[in-house]
Amino acid sequence: MTKDSVDALRETGPYLVLTPDELVTQAKALGENGAVMLHPMAGGTDPDLSWEMLELVESKVMPHLA
């Protein structure tokens, strides 16, 4: 996925494209009963990139939410 395609996905509206720090902030703002949905294959994202994103969430986001 190129920067142009990430920007295009951001502009569609239904999907938030966030950095790990931004996701931590957003998730914490949802409160104790909040939920975050991930769509790693959104917009036809390459499966390898999707796995990379999921691993990033696991290593950089989840430790701050546990």
C-alpha cells in the first residue's frame, strides 16, 4: 500500500487510519467498555502488510491497553 492509497483510504470516511500512539489514545478515550475494530484487509491491502499491521497492534498498542 502506498502513501497515496493510505491517504485515499483515510479520505473515504468509514475507516480511521491511525498510528499506534493515535490508536492507544483513541482506545483509552472510549473507556472501559469501549471496543476497537480492526480491518487489516480494508481497501484490498496486501496480506503481508495486513499481518505487519496486526503485529504492530500486538506489540505497540495492546501493552498499553491491558
